[in-house]
Amino acid sequence: MKRSFLPLLATGLLTLASCGDNKSATAENGNASDNTMTSSATGGDTASTTMPAGSDKPENQPQNAGTAQGTAGNGAMTGAEAGALGDPNGPTAPHKDDKEFMMSAAHSDQNEIQQSKMALAKGVTGMAKDMANKMIADHSKSTADLKQIAAKKGVTLPTDMDAEHKALAPAMEKLSGKEFEQKYMAQMQADHQKTANTMMAHEKMTQDADLKAFITKTLPVVQQHLQMAQQNNNMKM
């Protein structure tokens, strides 16, 4: 019995040892597989986050389409805006020759000066007051410039409003407060539109260097006055 039992015991021990070796090998293989998967995953992450050298610099970043500026935002005046501040083909004052132009320009100065003095006398406020003060100052300057040119050419300039504005004055005198201010600013817009038109038209017509220089200097001021009146009147609408 003892002899037959010993071989069986030895066989059992060998079997157990063999099973243990297989489990260790299996575990090692499993660990190796896990390491391989971990390595692959890490490699994938590295590849996905790698960026070309220099791509973090501002000049290499894509621009936001919303930051692009068109020509409309560069402060340049559009054709429509420029046309609104003078049209040589629109209503003009008489200017068939240089003398007539100088006469109408002098009347224009007096129209604005006299109406603006009336406005200040009536106690206008706000933009109407600012407009009146500017009209008197700027049109007095252009009158002085025009007088020098007229004197060289033997032309005597008028020192009062034209017939149209003389006829308008009594009705203006009857107005007061906001009603007067609105009428005054509307008249400033209409007057300066016609003056700008006249200057632009005569600049193309005249061959006189002095008058061309006068128009070049004075027209931007007239256009500024027109723009002031337009802005005020648009706010009232």
C-alpha cells in the first residue's frame, strides 16, 4: 500500500506545480497585454495633442471673421453722403458769370448772419444757439475774404439779405420758442444746400483763380454747416 501510494502523491505534486506555473505565465501575459494597451493609449493622446511648431503664435492663429473691417467703417464719406452735402446739378443761386456768383455769395453770407442774429435775439438754446453763433463767425470770415477778391475786380458787394429772405423775415419774427428754432434750423439746411450746390457748380464754370481758391476754402465750411443742420433736423423727425 505504501509503495503504491507514493507514486500517486508524487504525480499529484507535479500536477499542482504545473498549474501554478501556468497561472504565473497567464498573469504575466495579461500584464504585458495591459502594458501594451496603456502604451497605445498614451501614444494616441500624444499624437492628438501635438501641434506644429510656432502654431501658438498670434500670426499663425486663424483670424476671427468678426474682426475684419470693411471700407464702410474707415471713416471715408460715401457717395450718397457727399452728394447730400452738395449737388452742382441741384437748385443753385444765380451765377451766370463771376460777378453774379460773387453777388449771390455775398447775399448768402448776409442771409445766414442776419437770420442768426435774429435767432440769438429770440434766445434760442442748444444746437440752434450753437448754430447761430457759428453762422455769424464763419460767414463774417467768408465775407471778409470775398470782399478782398471783389475789390480787386471792381465789384461792389451787397450788404443785406436777398429779396427772398427779406420777404421771409416778417414771418420769422412772429415765431418764438421751439417753433422758431425748428423753422430757423430748417431754413439753415435749405440755405446751405443751395449755397453748396452753387459753389460746386461755379467751381466747374469759372476760370478765375481767385474764385476757385475762395470756393476751395469756403465750400468745406458750408458743407459742415449743412451737415450740422441736417443732423439736428433728423433728430427732430
